[in-house]
Amino acid sequence: MAEAHQAVGFQFTVRPDGVDLKLSQEVIKNIYLSGVTAWKKKAILFKNGVLAGVYPASPSSWLIVVIAMMSSLYIRIDPSLGMIDSIKDNLPYRDCLSAQTRAVLSGILFATGLWLFLIYLLRYTLKVLLSYHGWIFESHGKMSTSTKVWLSLVKMFSGRRPLLYSFQASLPRLPVPSVDDTICRYLESIHPLLDNEQYNQMKILANDFRDSIAAQLQRYLMLKSWWATNYVSDWWEEYIYLRSRSPIMVNNNFYMMDLLYVTPTHRQAARAGNVVHAMLQYRRKLERGEHAPLRALGIVPMCSTQMERMFNTTRIPGIETDIVQHLTDRKHLVVYHKGRFFQLWLYTGGRHLLPSELETQFQRILNDTSEPQPGELKLAALTAGNRVLWARTRIKYFSQGVNKVSLDAIESAAFFLTLDEEPQGYDSTKTNSLDSYAKSLLHGKCYDRWFDKSFTLISYPNGKMGINVEHSWADAPVVGHMWEYVLATDCFHLGYTEEGHCKGDVNKALPHPSRLQWQFPKECQEVIKTSYVIAKQIADDVDLHSYLFTEFGKGLIKKCRTSPDAFIQLALQLAQFRDQGLFCLTYESSMTRMFRDGRTETVRSCTSEAVAFVRAMEDTSATKAQRLALFRKAADKHQHMCRLAMKGPGIDRHLFCLYIMSKHLGVDSPFLKKVLSEPWKLSTSQTPQQQLNLVDINKFPKYVGSGGGFGPVADDGYGVSYIIVGENLITFHISSKFSSPDTDSYRFGRHIQKAMLDIQALFHPENDKMVGNGEHVTSSDNTAGAKLNATHPETKATGNQLSD
């Protein structure tokens, strides 16, 4: 154990002639270096805290204000209008101070107060400026003069070199929409999904709600919005995530993949060493607040609150609700390999372990031939099963002894690492390689990921990596920010030797990783088996298909002068109709991070305009011009709804909070119950790419990621995650359930592919399609046609076939 190794550095023996002390110089040196590092960290944290606390001003500006004030007093000009004299007369112990000292001290105090006032004035001015969102609604590339002036003012008041949390105090609060506007937009969103009788019934419920308890609920919600930093986020985390008692594996957690085409090294231990070291570098900058804040248009700041709990965070199970436990300054990692849990210290001598040192440690774990202890192999299945069962088991069997010590080690670790045994990754020679890779990341074997950790890093024997993320603490863009940094650092800064090892000398003197110890009675082992059976049933039911759409990408879509996201969302509507023969309530996630503590809002993508476009596409009598006109109208509507969601006045978060408020007040609302019970049969999300711009895709086209995905939201619906990669590639991750006779992920993927090509064809002559490189090919030569007619071995035998 690392503690035992350090303990031998100090030994003493009591002898008749005195005490014999033995000190290890190496250990004393490590203790000294650790202390120096700790004090350096405290100094940096203090400095960065001051810089963020006075932003957009700077500490040096205080000195400027003081000098200016003292200079004015020297030339007998009093800009304080007598306030300095008043301070001078009320100073404590003024009789013990000379007149000159009192004057200087009074001037400094007044200058400091003036400086603080100016800081708050700058922050308030910036907050007012950031409350303007008219720029969102302007057409791409057509910025108005007023917006240009506004951007200049924001840039001027934003200061220079902001830190990660510099803008937090200047971000506006998320506004509470009016009830009338929300109900109006809600009724508009469900109109294309209901017949006249159903719509009229829903309209009656909505009007009854508006005329009865809506005003009361709205008043309380407004009060909360004035008191809390965000009127949605705390309830969203608690009621959507933490109070759910169903398993979080598949139902809650999501995954992100490695680089698509590039594997920097095929040595598992080496790749894990570089990636873990890059994560430690990211964590150090995160803890110090040294990352640059994410900014829209490079100017408008986004909220950084979610990033705080990225590391050292675990979801702790409870009987009625879970909690998110976040710790600070944890210096170890827990590694899972072949059913064994290892604790690995990440620091030595006050510094991070180097990549080569981490590689050595991981290789030691890979070479370890010890057997799992009874019950240890599938222990992590407890985190994949029922939450109440896990909470009760945790209280009964993990509250004392070696089990408590080992569980504390896992839950307090920086993150969790799995050294997997089966190679994964994209292989162009294998038809289902991405499907297998995605399922491995989403649920694995159900017992080889610790699903409660903020994220589990997964390392494969062929050098590929990936992460499984617990969703309650943050959303995908936040994790994507870290993942982009790590992959870029791994490939372009750390690198590998010609043999594929991490660069740097090998330090074999490091203490070996230590095994975590467990003692499970038969009853506990049976509970672990029960959780595994529950999790295995969920995992086996996941129908997951990931594929690359290479026919064209963002570059061609933008040439069609339309939004890539709107293009894809309309293709999803067309695919959904062809797959199911009907339209459904569609969820698209949109961020609200331009507001303090903002998370997400829902864009209801199945609009009346989208329905009209899809019906025209399926109507053989409709002309191409008519279809194109309807597409333009539907795309414009979709963009408008996305902008509304980003601006704040969305539909679903407002109604959700009104519902929670009604429960707190003990009042019943049939309307809100109906709204909150509606199933999202098509749940979609776009994974952001190149948030950091660390890699020039044009210069390094192979260094692109393939995004990530999530499990199906509805038992009889689809979950679709897509990522727009560069100019010529879009990746799709589609999930559903095998137990549903009406869904098939591969079939739906083929529908999406055909829908994308059919919509793209609207912009070009008949029987003519444009491929990703800009060249035109006729439909008879189009290789996509052959792909559309290919047979997938796992496709379900159903009556639904592709439309001709």
C-alpha cells in the first residue's frame, strides 16, 4: 500500500542510551515537495479568486483609482464632495493618528469604495447588455448595425483575459415566460399531433388551467426566480434525475466515443497513461478556474457552473432520492480490470504522475493475475440496477469495515477507469463495429463500469478509449469540452514513442497499485446477482445502431442556405413518418447556458410546418418547387423555435416548474398532469463539436470524433443523437428497444439516410445528387443507393419497409 511505503520513511527505536531515529531522505523530500505544491496551489487559487471576484476590473485598477484620488487631494481638489472629510472625522483611533495619516487613510478608503462601486456598475451594465438576445434572431451573415454596436459594447465591458468563472456574476437570470404565451405555444406544438376532438379537449383543459390556478402558481414561480439564481435547474436535477428510482444505466447515462479514424497507439496502458495525464492537466486548470469561458460568437459568455462537479463527484443512492456528492482535492484513481478493483495514487513528490509513470502503473494492473474476491466480479452491477435496492444494500453492507473503506475509495476517486478486455472501435471492414462500440460504452457487461461516478473512462486493449457519463450533474456539451481537450492534448502535445509507449523515463520505484478489499456475506452476493439480472435485461433490450453519413455534410447544407440542424431535424421527421406511418411528439435538446446556472430547454420539432413538408414529400402530386417552399418554411420555423428556447421563453421547462409548484402547494391540475405524461417517442440531441478549436479539421481531417449517444426514452420510440463533423460527415447514434415490435434502429437509420438524400435532391436537378466532395453523380451511379438496398443481419422482421 502507498501508506505503508510512506510509513517506513520514519522509524525510531528506543534504546537504553536514547532514541535511534532513521529518516528516509527520499520520503522527507517528497513531504517537502508536497507541502510546497499545496501552498503554491493555495496561492494560485487565492490569486485567481481575486481576479474572478473583481472582474471585469483588475487588481491593478484599484491602484490606479487610489493614485488618482490621492493626486486630486494633493492639488486640493476633492472629488468626493466632502465624503473623505466625513470618513476622516469618523475613523476609529483617530486621536492616535496624525492628520496626514488620517487624510491618506481616508483617501484610500474612499478610493476603495469607489473602485468597488465601479466594479458593480460594470457588472450590472454587462448584465443588462447580456440580457439582450435580439442577435439570436438575425439571419446568418446578416448582422444589423444595432447588433454590431451591441457586440462592441459587450466586448468593451467584458475586460481582457477572463478566467472560467469571471462572467458568472454578470450573467442574467433565466426569465419566467408568461402563462398565456407558454399555453399558446404549447397548443400550437400539439395541434399537428391531435385530431380536432382531441385538440379541442386539450384546449379546454388549458383554458381551465389558465382561468383557475395558473396565476397563483406563476406568482410563486416568479418569487422563486427572484430568489434563486435559476428557477429551473435545481428542480430539474432533483425531480428529473435524482428522484428517479429506475436504473440509471441506459435510462440516464450517456456515452462519448474516441477519435473515429485515428488510434495514436495500440498499447492499452500507454494510451490510458496519456489520456489520464491529460485529464489531470484539465482538472488542475479547472480547479484553478484557468480555462477560458465558452463564448458564443467568441464574445457572449456561457455559464460555467456545470463544470465544477466534473471530477471527484459521485451520485450517492438513496431510498427516496439520490444526492450528488462532490469532493475536492482527491489524489487517487480507482481502476477496474477483470473483476478486481485497484486504488492508484496520481501524485508523487507534489506533482502529477507523468504519462510514462501512469503507463507503468496500468501495465502492472494488466499483468496482475490475482483472482477476484467472492462477490467482487459483478459488484458494480449494484450501480446499474434498481436505485432503492442499491441504497438499502449500501446501508446494510457498506456502512462499516473494509467494505466502507473500499467504497469510500471509489466514491471519492477523481474518476473511475475500466481497463476493458475486448477491443472496440470503428472498423470499416466490419459492418457492426460502431454498434458494438456504442453498446460497450453505454452499458458494457453491466458490471464493469461504476455508473454512479461522474464519468467512467474506458480503455480498450487495442488502444481505443471512450467515456460513460452520469447525467444528473451536467449535460453533454460540458463533458464534450473536457473530452476535446483531452484528445487534442493526447495526440498533439503528449505523443508517443516509435514503439507506442508514453514519452519519458520509466519510474519503477513507484509503489504498486493496491487492491481494494471486500467482505460480502452470501446475502449480499445474492443482491449483487439480482442487480446484475435486472441490468442485463435492460442492456439486452437495447437496440443500438451507429453509422456514418458520408454522402454530404454541413458544407453542402450551408450552400443550400439553410440551417444544418433544421435540415437534419426535418429529415428525422420524414424518416419517422416513413418508419411509423404517423407523427409523434419530438424532443430536441437546446442549451440555456447564456443564463446563470442554465442547462437545457426542449425544442418541439414536430411542427405544423414540418408535418406539411413531410406530407408533401410523400404526396406524388406535389412538385419539387412546392416541396422546397414547404421545406424553407418548416426550416425557418424550426430555427425560430430553437432561438426562442435559447432566449428563455421555452414551453416545457416552464410547464414543468408550474407542475412542481402545484405539487408543493397541494393543488391538482389535469392540464399539467396531461402535459407531463405525454411520451417523447422521438428524442433527439445534437452533440457539439469543436468547442475549443484545438484541432484544425481542414488540416487534420482524420482527427475527428464520432460523437456519442444515449438510450431510448420511450419503450416504443427512438433516441437519436447526431454530430455534424467538419464539412462532409454526419454521424448518427440511434437507439430503441428490441422488445418493441414497432421499432428497429437499423431500419430507422436507413430511413434517415434516404430522407437526407431526398431532401438534398430538392436543391438540384431531377435524378441528380451531390456527394460530399461537391461532384455530381446520377442516381444510377450513386453508391448510396446500394447502401440503402443492403440487408442488415439484425434487422427485425416487420411489415414496415422503406418508402420507394
